[in-house]
Amino acid sequence: MARIVVGVDGSDESHRALQWAMAEASRWGAKLIVVHAWRFGVSPSDPNAAEATRTIGRAAQHVVDHEVAYARESDVDAEGVLVFDSPARALVDQSADADLIVVGNRGRGGVASTLLGSVSTACVRHARCPVVVVPDAGRADIECGEVAADGAAG
């Protein structure tokens, strides 16, 4: 395994996914790609659009920088990627060059009662490499299963 991609958004769930991905990157000697994608719909006619975009862009960069620095503290070879796109599309695109995608089960946009959020669901369905969805710390009722090479659950 040479390249592990992890999606982060500043939530506790994504930080747990980062920690899991860090352990795997360390185990396999893989490069860790920390991806944060953001999409903010500002009307071009809004006089504050440019400033809003810059402000949100700085906050997004801070998320990436913070998580990359955290990973590097553990001597993991990590690099950050900031993408202006939907998180699901950004991670699925990153899967083309990845050996593994790691995401939390829900992020900032998650509905508390759902098992999987929209981003993790999109990754599971559309990624071009294996996907690990790291469950909530409080979800003791989740059972882990294995998936065979042909995709059959076991």
C-alpha cells in the first residue's frame, strides 16, 4: 500500500478517520494524503462574495494544515490537498490514484440518526479503490464484516 487518502472536515468523526488512516499509513509505510474539500455557494452578484470566498478558503486551509501537522507529529509522511469541489466528488476523484480511501461515517453535514453520511456513502459506491468508513466512537452496535474480493459481504 503506497497511498492512503483520508477526508477531513474538522469534525470529531473525520479526526477519528485521520487517526485510523495514520495508523495504517505507519503500518504500511504509505504516504497519507489529507483531503479537505469545500464548496460554498456565494452569489456572484453579492458584493461580499470575494471576501466570503477568501475567508472560507482560509478556514478550509487551516483545517488541512492542522490535520497534516497532527499526522506529521507521528512521523507519518503526510501531505494536504485542498479542493474547491463537493467533498464526495473530490474524494472519489482522489480514489483514482489511491490504494485506500478513509472517511468518517458522518461529518459536519451529517444527520445524527444516519449510519452513513452522504460523503461516505458516495465513496463506498463510487470510489475506484477500497474504502474504510470509520464508525462513531459511541456506536458500539456497529458490527464489522468482511467483504470478499468480488464485493460479496461475508
